[in-house]
Amino acid sequence: MINTSPLLNYVSSNHDIKAINQWRTDVENQLQEQFEQGQPIREIIRARANLIDEALVFLWNHAGLDQTQLGLFAVGGYGRREMMPYSDVDIMVLSEDELTPDQETKVTHFISSLWDVGNFKPGVSVRTIQSCFEQASSDLTVATTLIEARLIAGYEHLAKWPRRVVSQTWTDKTFFDAKMDEQARRYAQHNNTESNLEPDIKNAPGGIRDINQIGWIAKRHFRVNRIYDLVHLGFISEFELAVLEEAENFLWEIRHYLHRITKRDENRLLFDYQREVAAKFGYQKVEGEHINYPIEQFMKRYYRAAQQVSTLNEMLLAYFNESVITPRLPDYERKIEEINENFKLVDGKLAVQHHKIFAERPSAILEIFYLLANRPEIEGIRARTLRLLTLAAKRIDQNFRDNPTHQALFMAIIRSPHRLYETMVAMKRYGVLGKYIPAFGQIMGLMQYDLFHIYTVDAHTLLLVRNLNRFKEPEFAKDYPVVSSVFQRLARRDIVFLAAIFHDIAKGRGGDHSELGAIDAIEFGRAHGFTDRDCNLVAWLIQNHLLMSMTAQKKDISDPDVVKEFAEKLGDMEHLDYLYCLTVADINATNPKLWNTWRASLMRQLYTHARDVIRSGLGRPVEYQMLIEDTKFAASEILVNDFPLDAVEKVWQELGDEYFLKESADEVAWHTRAILEHGDNPEPLVLMRAHRKAAQDAVQIFIYTQDKPNLFATTVAVLDRMNLDVQDARIITATKSFSLDTYVVLDRFGTLLTDRDREETVKEALVTALCQSDKYPGLMQRRIPRQLRHFDIENTVDITLNEALQQNMVEISTLDQPGLLAKIGGLFMMQGLDIHSARIATLGERAEDIFFVTKKDATPMNDAEAQAFATQLTAALDEASNLVSSHH
């Protein structure tokens, strides 16, 4: 395959061993050419290992080591002949006894020549047989490398020693247990999932290490050199081997491209490389599809391959444990408990009564999961049964799905009181769920190229089911007190579980996934015994599963009209209860970082306000004056013992009705107390406290100061400098030109209210900046986070008129970046616009902010002015985005 001149010719014609460097470069170019012409990756990496063997043997002989009784071994990936362009060349020099001075000189010369050549990254160990015993017995990594040690040159008698050392220092059980512990730690470093946004294709679950793990354990016990040899021993089937090798080839190809692109030993499939690697595999832009479609299709293939690898890793190693390790334990007695004619428990795990069960009684395919979900004492499924199950799952067809017994079994699983999440994960993992619900099979491995959805669609869906199920568990009630109590009283939990399974099932098909998913759910529900009313409720939940989160995050839910409009869309408490549970579980299953006490408080406020509207009657108009009087009365009750009511009334006369509609009585009392205590002091007043409706991570900052043009821009610029992220802002101007501003911020460090020095620093910075009314503090320059640089977000600005408020609503969608809010505030300031309130939402890499503004004379912009400002604002955002791209 490689047509380069023999290594000896290069060295001879150049009279210098450094010519090996050029030889290796030429060889790599030819290997790359062969790969691009379609040569299988397996042959390429084997050829590279063989060529490195040739170079090392030459250098070994050149150092005179062929005249010694030492051995040169390839270890690690090189020992397996798995070499990528920039892989380390790991070798071991082995001797029977301590090196003589002559041997030591020659070995030193050999190692120096490796570095002199310059084109190797050698990892060299020099060991005696005795030191191998000592190191292998205490170091699992050394033991693992010795299993794969391959003699390249030198004394043949030494070839058998590395594996002999491991056999004598580790038993089957101690080695297996240690490797499984090591794998568990490795998995934990990668969130115990195959579907990370930027996976490590070597070390994450489902990566190359999982395939190596099967090899290490099998080679240690069966004394074979290749996984293929395990077929004849009955440890792995031809079919399983084919799946494993196909996945391995794919992972090797990805790794090959990563090495080529980065020019180093890179195993992480970062956003930086995903587009380019996808293109190498032929995933190109498709007409009518979005720009990230090729990446999402490529990553879908990766996640599916990783899932196959981790499943085979789990099954084969469990089979090894059950058939080799456990039966040899001292005092082992197999415990068998009969369950029924199909299944029995063997050592606490489910096993078929005989190997033809699934073929003869197809309902057993679902029955096994019904047992798993309904009998908490069952510890899992035996490996041999799992292998039969995964093969049987492939035969699930429409006739199977239409069988009433199967439909009843599936719904019994959904309604099971125990382990629903674990059971559904197993159904997905072993090929049953994707075959029983073909639309679910389509979303398996489907990712969305953004920082908002951090899981694949299938993983997200099952996490949503898990979150719903947790709401009935006492230990989660303290974290989700309101939603837990709502979930407990749902009449039909299977309705919300079905909505969860189908809410995203149509993603990736084109069209509105909520509408398409609702159609699928109705069809499924009818086939599974749901009434038309039940099906319509499930469909409504799917169609509206984003309604509550969008309302809470993007609208002013202290506005009675906003709450009334939301409540009218729901119509009754049943729809509100189901939607609230689904929404909270959905946000937590999309990205745990999104859920904080501020978002929780928004959802809780919207739920309780909507509940009050529904209970008092949907047809009733909002009684604004009554709401205002109620707020004033409740606030005065709090203040009555400390201040005369006429002083309180004097402050309130300066404030408009909108203030009392949107602020709670508690907040009105807090503000009023502070203003009265501040008196005629001309200096700005700044107060902080934990957000009463949220918790410690949400901080309210209240500012009372002389109104001025750059108030918002100045404040958010200071808050940004202080590492505080604004979530919500309300600016109310009193009639005497004083401004009452309330900001809800999240503290990046979480210390604002516990570190008095930091609290004073923030207050002083705000007071100083607000006193210098003619001076804008400017923006702090910060690096753009690496991940954000890879997203091409279209900047949109939409300006509409809010008739009721007589304010312009400015909706901005753009790439999130450091200091964004302060930049936008500066643009509003330069345009001469007053900001009355703001709602800030960061969804992954995307910022979606809403501002309510007027001109200086408190009137809204007309259509022409709004259009001109929208164009100007979009151009400024485009300029900022281009700056981000240029940093990349």
C-alpha cells in the first residue's frame, strides 16, 4: 500500500538518521492520500503502526541494542497497532535483570535518537521483569499497558513476560473490579452520558476506551490478541463484533480528522471542529434546511454509534461477570426464584426461562420491562437475556404494535409506580422503545447545535419523564414545593407522561414540531385506550408546552392583563396544573443551569396569579383600582407603626398607578421606608436584599435617584463590571423627576449578600457612577467565551406599540456576549429613549431581551421613528457579532 522508498535508502542517501523525519512526513502524506482515495481507516492505522515499527527497529539496531538480550515493546494504543497521525509512541525497554553499564549507554543512545529524529512523541519506560511485577501489582495503568505489550525487536524470550506478570499480580476478579471502577470514574468525568455537546470521542461513555475496555478484560482472561478471537470462544457474536467494528471504524475516522485539523493528539469533538469534521464525512448544507443541519446530522450518527458501543460494553462485561467471575467466587450459590412461565430471577436479575421465549411469546419483550418497573427488588436483566432481547426487539413491527395485549402492557409500564425513568432508559437502550414508537426512534441521537439544549432529544425526553416522576418523591418536594403538591393531585399522571414522550418527538422533521407531535400523540392515545377528551388534553399540552415558560420569561407577569390573557388561553385549573408540571420538568430537562430560583419564582408567580384569575372567573374584567387599593392597604399595614400615614401618602402621591399595579405590597413598603428614611439627602439611595419570592441567588437592587438620561445604561454597565447578571429591570419615574429603579440580578459568585465588603463596593460604585450624571462609565472589555464564537445567530429587532401602556416594546434577539446589556443600554441612551422596564432572558448562546421604552416626552415612537431605530439597532448588533466572529 505504501510505495515510499525503504527507510534505509533515506538514511543512507542523507548520511543522517534525522532523515527518518522526512521519511515519516512522506509516509504520512502517502497514508493521507490513500485514506482520501478510500482505503479503510483500519488499514491506514495498522500501516502507520507497522511503519513506526520499522523506524524503531532501525534505531534500535543503530544503537547496537540488537546485540543485547533486551526487548523493545510497543505498549498502549501502539501495542494494539492503533496509531493516529499525532498519537504518542509508547514503548517499553524490558530486561531480565538490571541494565549493565554498556546496556544503559546503548539504551540512552536509543532514547536520545528518538528525540533527535523529531517526528516521534515517545513515551518511554525502562523496566526489569522484577520492576514490572512491583509496578503492575500496585498500578492498574501499568498492568493494563502490559496486557497489550507487543515485542517489536530484541530478545524473543521476553515476549511472554508482560502478560505473565499481569496474570500473576491480578486475579480475574481483582482486575475486572478495578477496571470497572476506573470506567465508572471515567464516565463520571463526562456526566455519565454519551450525548455531551462536545464529546471526548476517546474517553466519554461510548468512546474508543469502551471498546478497549472489552479487549483488556477479555485479553487478560482468554489470553487472546484480538477481539475477533473472542467469537470462537463464544464471548461475542459475529453480529455484535460487526456492530462494534463499524462503530470503531467511525470513531477512528473522527479521531483521524481531529488530529489532521488540529495537528496534535486531539480527542475532543469541540464546536471548533464539528462543522469541518461533518463536512469531511460528506454532510453538506441541504436546500431548505438551516445552516447547522449538516452538524446535527453528523452528531446524530456519532451519538447513535456511541450508544451502541456503551450498550455492548455494558452487555459483554456483564456477561463476563456473570459467566466467569461470579461462579468462581468462594461460597457462591446460584439463587433462582421462579416468577412465571416466561421469567425467573437469577441472583436478583431477570432471566428468560429458555432462549426461545421472545420468539415464541413476543409479549415477553414488553413484559420484562413491566416486571422491571413494578418490582423494586429486581436488580436488572441478565446479560444473556439482554442479548436475546436486543435481537428480538428488531422484530417489533406494526402487527406487534397493534396487538391489544402489547398496548396494555406498554401503558401499564407508563403507569407503573416505580423506576419509570430507569425502565424507559433500558427500553431505549436495548432497542425496544424506538421500535415500539417509530417516531421516537427517529429522534434518537438527534441534537440541536446550540448551548440551550445540552442533551439529545431522546435523552432530554426521558429526563423530562424522570423529572415529572420525581415530583412525587418526598426528597424533591423541598426543591419544588409548589409543583410537587400540584403534581400529587393530578387526576391522570399518564396524560402528562404521554405529553412528555411526544412533546419533542417531531423535531428534525421540518414544520412545527408541536403541531406534528400532537397529531402523533392523538393517534397513539386512541390506539392505547384514551378517550377523545384525554387525547385532546395531551395534544393541547404538546401544542402549548412552551406557552408558560415564554409568558413567564418574556412578558411582565406583574401586569394583570398579561396574566388574564394567559389564564384565558388555559381556560381551567386542569390545563393550568398539567402545564405547570410539564413546564417545570421540561426546563430542568433541557439544561439544569437554566433552572434557578429566579426562574422558579417566575413560574410560581405566573401559576398562582393565573390560578387566582381562573378561580375568580375568567369573564370578569380586571379591576385595576381595586388592585391598587389592595396593594396600598397591605403596604400601609406594614408601615403604620413606624411612619405617619400622611408622610407615606405624600411619597405615594408622587408615584403613578402603574407602580402600585406592578409592585407587591412588600416591595412598596420596602421602597417607601427607604425613601422616608433617606429624607432630602441628594445622594442616590442604593439598597439590596434577597429576592423575597425567589432565594439567595436572586438579589433585588433598589435605586432611588434624580432622573437622568443615561440612568439605565450607567447602572447596567456598573452591574456588569461587578459580575452581576441583570434578569429583570423596572424603572418608574416619580412626578418630581425622581426615579425608582428595581433590578433583579443573579450573582456570578453568589457572595453579594454574605460578603459585606463586596456589597459596599457595589453600592459605592453605583452611587459614584450615578452622581456623575454627565459621565458614562464605559464597558469592561472581556474575552468572548470560546463556545460562543461558533454560533451564527441572526440579529433581530422587533418594535411594536403597546396600546395600553403607550410604550414601544423593543424585542431583541442576538448572540449573548459579555457586556451585551450595557452596550444595548448605551444605544438606547444615545437615541434619547427612556427605558421603563426590561425583561432579560439568556437561553444558551442566545440573548432574548425585551425593553419597554418611550421618548423623553413620555410618548412612544411613531412607525417611522421605530423603523429607523430598529435598523440602527440591528446594524449595531451586526457590528458587535462581526467583532465576535473576527475574534474566532
